[in-house]
Amino acid sequence: MSTDKAKKHFLGQDGHERLNCAEAILAAFGEMDEADKEKLCRAGGRSPDGECGAICAAKSILAKTNLDLVKEMEDEFINLAGSTKCREIRKLRKLSCVGAVEKSAELLHNKLKK
């Protein structure tokens, strides 16, 4: 499952390349093109607006196929993490970074099945 693959990429486990949070999501869902990497994968995975790289990458993938579900997925992530902003998520401690990768991948997987 893509959720497991994203986690293994983030942690560098089982022969998977260690990637930042945004890269882990992109790699797990086969969306690792240069444009996405340039946009999402600098500064440790955080997007330029300080958004968590994992949810930002998940939203960018979902937006390619179903723009209508992006806000729904973002709202579900906020319910779990308390925010979409990396610093706020860390401060609230509702989700760890690996947890954000796992939940972003899980939410994206579920939305792509719709």
C-alpha cells in the first residue's frame, strides 16, 4: 500500500531511499517529477508557505485528478493534526512528522479510490 511505502521512504527503511516528507508522498504515489520536486521538496519538505510538505504533496497529487476533494482532505488532515502548517503541527504535538506522512498518504489513498 502507498501509505506503507511513504512511511518507509520517509524513514529510509527496507531498502527505500530516505526522503523528506513531501518527497516520500510523491515517491509513494509515483508522482516524483521535477516540477513537483522543485515546488515541494526544498526546506526539508515544507512548502514555501510553511505548510507541511506531506499534506502539500498529497493535495498537489489529488488536485491533478479531483480538485473537488482537496478541501475535504485538507479538513480531515486538520482534524487529525490541528493545522496544515509544519511549525504549528510540531507545536501541537498531535502528529509526529512520520505520523503526518502516514496520515497524508492514507487520506490521499482513500480520496483517490473515490
